[in-house]
Amino acid sequence: MSNTESTSKPVVHRYINIREVDPLRDAAHDRDLRYDSLGRRLRDESLVVVLMDFGFRAKEARALKRSMFRLDDGELVIPGHIQKDYPREDITPGAVTMRLDPYGHFGTVRILRSYFASEWYQNRDSEYVFPSRQSDQMTTESIRNVVEDLAVEADVTVHRSDGEPAEPEELHPHAFRHSLANYMLADSETRLVDVRNRLRHRSVNTTERVYDHFQRR
């Protein structure tokens, strides 16, 4: 066995139970805010919902545009160029059309309609879904900060894949991706390919490798 193999540590994933989503959403409105705009509160709530509904990476979430959402049809078209590239340079992801809130848990269409209609969002005059006060797009750092702030305010229970205890501030945007996979795999009728399609992995082998610890025993 090589030194690398003998000293490498398994990757530890953080994730939350789906029941923690509502406290996070409430925290967007209840916390001691640095701002008092309803639109910005709706932005933060919408961010939580979209991250959990689709398992987006922070870089993907910041690149979402209003035009990609077909709210009347309950769909989102995700262009290939905003998705994480595959390891091979000659293979890139293609555009995919995905259902909004296929499990009926989050009211994604409703919250996005409210958010897009808010005065704060309208005044941003941005094509992006998640602008900031200073820019057309939130940075990945600001997305991480919002998630951490909401997790601490809501005092959510964060789980680690190694079973060790975790603090609320350990919640990060990518943890929603793991949380979605955990939720889907808890359903006995869910196939690995279903998780693969929702998370947009290159192959089901990637899904199996990353989420082996979530699979039903």
C-alpha cells in the first residue's frame, strides 16, 4: 500500500434532515437582520429552497438567471455552461430541464413568484436570480455566509457522515446537495440513477461512490 493510500482520510459530508429546511426559511425572516427589506429576506429564503430542491453547488446557484425558470410550467432549464465541468476536457455537461419541487415539499414556484415580484428584486434590474446589494450576482462567499448565518440563527441539527457531532455553522451550500441525496435515498423506490439525474453527475458510478454511506442497508 502506498503512503498516500495509507494516510488518506475518507471524505466527511455534512447534511441536514429535510425537516430542518423550514427553520432555515423562517430564520431568513426572524433573525436580527443587517437589512430590513422583505425582498432580501425572500432572496435568502429562496436561496435555501433552490439549493435544497436542486442540490446546486454555490457556483451554479450564483449563475442562475431569471429566464431559466419557467414557473408556469414548473420547470427550470439549466444550461450546460453553468454546470460543473466533467473531469475530461473533451466532455462537458449538456443542458437539462428539471421539474421544480417534484416531491411537493418546498413550494418552490410560490416562493420564487413572491421573490421575483418583490420591490427589492425588481429594483435590482438584474438578469440573475440572486443579486446582491452591490452587484448583479452574489459571490460564492456571500452565499456561504448567508447559509451559515441562517443555520446558526435557526440552530439546525447538522449531521456528519462519519457520525461525529457537528455544529450549525458547519452547514454550507454543498451540504444541501448531500441532504437532497440522503432524502432521496431514504425512499425505497428511489434508484441511484434518479439521484444521479437530479444531481447531474456524469455517471451513476459517481453517485454510488459519493453516496455509498447513504444507501439503504
